[in-house]
Amino acid sequence: MHLTLKTKVNQNYLSVKEGFNENLFLSLNPPFPPVQLKEFGGCEKGDKVHLELNFIFFKQDWISDITYDNTSDSIFEFIDEGTQLPFFLKYWKHHHIVRKIDENHSFIIDDIRFKSPFILMDFLLFPVLWLQFAYRKPIYRKLFKRS
């Protein structure tokens, strides 16, 4: 399945790049499931992010490797790919894109491809994941506004 969300923010793309850090990551986590950040290596190729999802009666690890990063005169982007995923996912590839609009505005684009163990579950997960990432939009706007 493929999911894309795009958020316009009032900040230069390179300033947004600087804000892609551990604090942002923690701010973006929705209320459920609670997430504990075990490791945040960064957003460059070779870095790792390790989360522990708490589903009340059990916990699941989610480990992603950063497999690609690029910064040019109009874009900052990186890709995280799941290497250890919760039971409901068998594939995860999240392309994070921050695209320059002009000197004071950018688009933050979450471009996600995922698969679950069963095709029917893909369709059930789609609205859940869409909501999880739509939750980020006002947070992005608040954190990445001109000061």
C-alpha cells in the first residue's frame, strides 16, 4: 500500500532539516500506542531508529535503518526502512521529503509504502496509518513556523 501526506510549513527547508531531530521525533508520536524511543541515530544513511511500541498487554520493537539521505539546493530527504517490525507489518519504507517552496516556505512530505502479512490487513491498516500521520500535520506547522 502507498500513503502520502503533504504539509506546508512556514520555514525554509534547511531550517526544517535542522529540526529533524530526536525532539521532533518524540513530539510526533501519537497518544496510542505509547512509544519509547530506545535509539535515535539521526537522519543520515547508516543511522538507526529503535522504538518500543506499548500495546498495554504486550510490547513490540520497531527498528528502522536509514538507507538513503540527500540534501540539494531545493530538497532534503531521507528514507527509513523497517528491519524489525511489529507483528502487523512485514514491509515498511518511509521516504521523508522536505521540499523548498521559496525562501520562507517548505512542504514536508511523508511518502510511505507498507505491507502487512495479509492483503486484507493492508486495507484495514491504511486508515489507521493515515490518521497516525495526519496527526503530525499541526505539529509540523507549529514547530516549523517563522520565529
